[in-house]
Amino acid sequence: MGTNARILTIGGMPDLADRMFDLLKSLELRWSRFIDSSELSVANMNPGIAQPVSEDTHELIEAMKRGHALTHGAFDPTLLPALVAEGYSTSLVSPELTTRVHEAARSRGNLLGVELGPGTLTVPTGTMIDSGGVGKGLAADIAARMATEAGAMGVLVDLGGDVRVSGFSPRGDSWRLAIENPLDTSRRLSVITVADSGVATSTVTKRRFRSGSRETHHIVSPRTLKSTTSDTIQATVVAPTAADAEMWTKVAFVDGHAALLDLARRYRFEAGCLLVSGEWVTTPGWPVTDA
């Protein structure tokens, strides 16, 4: 999924972590936009035609639709053509892999027109779906769920900043996680304590490209169809799932940190933002703990 994966299990069978890594690899094969045979790529390149997909892909699309509605469109997984135009067309870990864009695709597609049937996915003409960060978040959720069902007393799955924790930590209580400062990696923005939660961190300081004379990055605004320019450098969200946390972070980059904090209060999740000014701001219930 273009990033490093880290798994920690407490209890369970000795081969559990290996089985979880195999699961993550299988999800990448189903969802990657860099793999022509993935379920999403096949659906994207055959618009209007129902394609067979797995239950996991059903869950992914359902999560996307929910996130799109809750964020008032700030999270939009149909911006793949715009993202490619901003310079992110080639895999960062396997440069030989590139994204194919359908000739009829529009910069922003129609998520409401994406249809799920019994074991099928139909993408309307002009629309392309990108699993993006929410794919990493949901993959962490699915892997953690697998570990719990397999008898693990605790589990942590970290996919490049999308984290899902469940059960007991190695200390026998909740999990402590450090939030990195992208401007000074020797310092931490915060240390938090969480239990049975998803934690996602998104930043515009990484995955940067050039589009003509402009420097761009991987978070595209559905409002402008260009890389976002907001008051936020990095956003971290603590929510019930990693998929939800990942989708909520996009609000800070599209509509600004105040919009994210407002939604956090309304929907009862926690958020922290590093602003362009260097200020670190959080919701009142931010689960900070001693380092």
C-alpha cells in the first residue's frame, strides 16, 4: 500500500502476525490503483458494467459513501484523475507501476452514482474510485478484527500513520501512541492514550510532486481539484475506526482546522491539528498523556 506496515499482537497463535500480513497483501491486490487486475481498477476501466468484487471491497465502498456524506464532501474518493494530473501517477515504492486513467474520466466523479449489488460494483461513466488513505485505514481495521476473532488479547496495526488498536497493550492496559512533528522529527507533537480506537494522521509535508511549475502534494481538494491549501500542515483524528479517522482528517486540509474541530464536537471524535503558524490545536477531549 505504498508504506511500511507494523503489527503487534498480544496472545493468539504464533503465525497470527504472518496471516495478518497476508491479509494486508490480499487487500492491496484488490484495491490498488497501480495494479490493473485489482477489483477497483477493473471497475474503473469498465464503467457502467457490474464487476464482481469481494465483501471487503463492498465494505470499502460503503465506508467511502458514509465518509463523503459526513464530511460534506471534503472526503471524496473520486478525485483520482485530478490526483494524477497533480503529479501522483506512479507508485512511490514500485516506480514501474503507474495509474491508468479512463479516457472518459472526469477530474471529479459521481460517488452517489456508484452502485453496489450482491457481490458486484458498478462505477458510472466518468467516475474513478481511489482507495487512497481510507483503504489503508480500513485495511488496518479488517486486520485488527481478524486478530481479535483469532483470539488475540490485544492488537496494534499501523499502516503508514493509519493505526487501529484493540484489546490490551503490552502493559496490560490502554495503548500509548506518539504523534510525530513533521517539522522536527526529533520532537513529538503529542502522546495520547487510546483503547479500541482508530487513529489516523495525514500531512501535506510528504508525498510531494511537481505539476509544471507548481509544487503539489497528494491531498486534492474536491472544491478546486488542485492540491489543498489550508491553514493545516498535519491533522490527527481519534475515532472508532481507522477508516473513519482517515476520512475525517481530510476536512482540515479542504475546509480548514476550525471546520474539523467543529465536526469533531458534533460527531464526538477527537482531533488535533498542526497549523501553518506552528500552533498545535486540539479538541477539548484530546486524550493526551505524559510522554
